Amino acid sequence: MDFKILGPIEVRTSYGKAIALGRRKQRVLLAALLLNAGKAIPSHRMLDWLWGERAPATAESNLYTYISALRRALGAPSRIEAGSNGYVLRVTPGEVDVTLFEDLAAQGQRALAEGRHDVALERLTRALGLWRAESVLEGLPLPAPLRGEAARLERLRAIVVDASLEARLALGQHGEMLADLEALTGRDPLNERLRAQHMLALYRTGRRADALAVYHRVRAMLAAELGIDPGPELVRMHERILADDPALAPPQVSTVRRAFAPAELPIGSPSFTGRTAEIARLRTALTSSGPGAIAVSAITGAAGAGKSALAVHVAHQVADRFPDGRLYVDLHGSTPDVAPLHPADVLARLLRSLGDDTAGRPDVDEAAARFRSLTDGRHLLLLLDNARDAAQVRPLLPASPTCRVLITARRMLTSLDAVSHFRLGIMSEDETSTLLGRLIGEERVAADRRAARAIVRSCGGLPMAIRIAAARLNARPGLSLRALADRLAVEDRRLSELQSDDQAMRACFMMSYRGLDAESSRMFRLLSLLGGSAVSVAVAAALADRPEPRTADLLDHLAEAQLLEASDHDEYGMHDLLRLFARERAREEETEEDQEQAVRRALRGAWTTPAATLSPARPATCATAGRNRSATRRAEILHIHSDI
């Protein structure tokens, strides 16, 4: 969500849709919360800001009404919290334009002081670009305490304007900035700092007489309106122009280093849906600073869960926080028929993106050191998509605390130090239904909602499966939702139906499967014989005819590869589409006799092990009492037998 107060107050969703903020006092209340974001505001202070000494008898009730209306407008989870000290508006870093403006302004002023004029101008220009009008909360009457904070921000804007002009002069842009200087001095004719900069720009463009004329005009204006003479800075500029001071000569353009900020993020999906909680957590992780901030975030999850789409979506949302560039590399860790990229090749590409055109493929350690040097102190975002493992990623990580890294991978990258891990599960049925509607058109879904729901359920909450199904429907406008739903309902055909052009769920799963060793892949195949049931270590050990300690290791290995889901009850389940894929592999790679023997062992193990070792994958109540589970154990085993 984006909150904007550098101009008229405006709030937009993460999809760019404007939110209606209601009546004037409601907007004043939101403005007060935004100007004090993260701070508690007592109710009595809010009442004073909204009504002053003329508060009606219903003022407190009206305040609660406004708070409730704002909560509804901003959506769930609630952004406005009530506590003992008052109301607090919770926002994540980068959601409020004021925060971003102040951050960029500070970076620009620091770079200007350090003589890095190109960097300074880039930061300051971005900061000024956030202003949509000349004043804070334009058009909204503010109480006196809030006007003070608004005035502070407007003064800071004037300082940033001045600093940006100084940077432009240092970069030799005197000719390009004359029109801007004339407009600025027209609005603020008594600003001597602006007048001095205008005189310098005129002088550097060869208009010495015009520069001196500016001085005489402003001297007359100051005397007539204020009864004072020009200040020392303006007088000094006049004297230096009269003397043709060589120091006033324009800088040599050839010596000016231009800032370059790579912007390599892939285009975001306009149909991106859901993941509200995950987006909020990732935005916070990527934009937090100070002690305790973690520079690397990793999104892991099963094939087709939408890791890359989420990463790109969030990266675009926080892009403004990384003015030095946004780097992107697809590491091809799980791309069908494409070999994973070697770290040396990735580093060579990253170095080229940052302007280092060193020929050849450098040594990994040498290239990694050079990459860390080039990224030091720069505000960069690096998106490493589709990583194979921690070994591929480790040499690619910058060391500077000003950089942030976002990684997507199927496997958990637990051996990397200081990483925030985000496990991405399946989407809810409502979210995937919304996604399907955005992809094929709401009117087509509305025409047969029952069939649309059936398609969504067959896709099992995987965004990739939904997108493939939608691609099939879009490719054949005459194909009804019911026809596709009926095809997907046939389990033996479902994976064949879920393929379109270069996307296929079967090929996607195959990449994870090929990464398994022989014993793990056998366990994966055999587990599909248990139908849709969750299984314990004991039953899996019987199924595969392996000792329980070794079986536990194999199940954990499959869970780390995102081919199984571990539950809190020491049981393991398999996604329906993965189960269908594993069953295909079992038919291809296991004899019928081996399959039958494995099932018999599992059935015997289920009879002889404790009641809690085997249960349906999605029971209505899986936390029932032990006696109830014992009573249904025979039914569960029969359920498995019937699935085989």
C-alpha cells in the first residue's frame, strides 16, 4: 500500500487502485496519523485537532466512527491499532512517501558533501520527484500542530532544491538549468542563494552582462522592499564575476562521471493476486535498516508456488529504496533443459551491469571480491531468482549493509548465514479463483462459477497450474470451463492437461525429482501408492522396507526438496499434483510386484503401529482424541487400499 501526502492526500493499494478516504475530517485524521506514523496519538489530542474548542457533544463518538471507516477503507489486517496510549498507524518502510523523501534527501546531501555530485543529483532528483504539488497535504485544512510538521517538510524540500541546483552546477549543467532557475527566482525573488546560482549559470553560458544585471535588479528590490543591501554571498558572486574569477569557469564535461543505475527487474505480472501477508513481511525485510536488519531474504517453496512472481512483484514495490540500481539474474537452478549458471559467469554479468567490463571469465574469488568492492556503500537490490543451492548463491552476496538481496529457491538455503527465510505455501481457493478471473476475464468465470471452482481445486492452490489452465482457456475461446474442469477431474490425465507452450507442471516437477538420489527418489515414488494420506515415519519405513532412522532422513530430505510437506504431528503429506507425478514415476520405474509388496508392508505397518501414524491428508478433524483415531484406523487403511 502507498500513502502519499507530498501533495494532496492519496492512498493506493499495492495494485495501484486509489482508495476513497471519505469526508474531510476523516482525511484530516488520516493525515495526522501519517505525519505521526508508528507513534501513538491520544484520543484527546485527536479531538482537539479535529474540533478544537468547539467540539460537539458527539465528538468522541464521531472520532470512533472515523477510525472505523478508515480501518474499513485500508482493509485487513487493520493498520490502525488502539492501545493504552492512543491510536497508532502501522506502516512498513517505504509505504509513506515522506519517509522515502527524507531518506533520499539525506543520501543526496551526504553525497554532495563528499563531492559525488552525480550520485547526489540522482538522489535529490528522485526525492523531489515524489512531490506532486508545492505543499504538503495540499487542499486539506490542517490544525496548527500539523501545519508545523508540514512546514518543516516544505523547508526541507527547499533545501533539497538548493542542493540539487548546486549538484547540477558542479556537473556542468548550467545551460540546461537556466529555465528552472528563472522559474524559481520568479516565485521567490528575494532568495539571495537562488539569485547567486542564477548569476553563476548565466556567467558560465557566456552571458556576463545578464548575470551582472540580475545583481543590480535584486539589489534594487531588496532596498525598495526591505531596506537592506545584498548579503555577503551575493556580493561576493558579483565581485567574482566582475573580476572574471577563473574559479567560476564551468567544469570540464569530460571529467564529470555520470551516474548509472541498472534497472534489470523483469516486468511484473499485472494479474498478480493475493499474498498480502507475505508482501508486507518481505517489504519490511528489504527496507528495514539499522541494528538487527538482515540484508538477505530467501523465498522457498514447491515448484509452481509463485516464488518468482512474488519476488518480482515485491522488488518493484521497493525499487525506489534502491536508487543505485536493481540487479536481476535467473540462476536456472530448476529450469527444465537448462544448466544452472556457474557463479563465475553470474559474477561476470553482475560486474558488467555495474560498469566493469573486464574481459574473460575471472576467478570466482577474485570476481566476488571485485563485486563486493563495487557494491560497497551503494543502495542496490539484487534479485537472485531460481537458485539451485547455497553453494551457487554464496559468492554472489554483497557485503555492504546498504545492499539487499532477495533469493528464490526450491530448497531451503539454511547453510547461508544471516538470512530471513520465507516459506511460501499454496494459495487459498479464494485467491486462486480471483487469479483465474483476472487471467481469463471475470465475465467468463461468472458464467460458470461451479466449473471455475472445480478447475481451481484441481490446480491445488498452485499459481503456476492456474496460469497454465488459464492459458489453455485463452488459447481456445470456445473451450468451456466445464469441459476443462471435466478433463482435469480425470487424475491420470491431469498433468497432461496442465501444460501449455513452454510451461508444464510435469516438467517443473521433474527438475526437483532429478535432483534426488536413488534412495530418496524410490521413497518418493512409493509414497504415491498411499493415495492422499499423510504418513508417519513408521508406516513409510514399512512401505520402503527401510529402518526408521534412515526413513526419517529420507522423508526430511524430500521435505527439504519441497516434494513433501512435514506436519507438526511428525507426519508427512504430499500435494495432489506431486502425488500424481510420483504415481506416474512409480508406474514407469517400479514393477507391479514391487508396488504390491510395498503396499502390503504399509498395510501391515499401519495395523501394528500406534493409531496416530497414519491419517488422511485432509481430514475434517485431524486433532481428534486418540480413541476416535483408533476407531477410524481400519477405515483409514481401507481408504489407502482403495486409492491404490
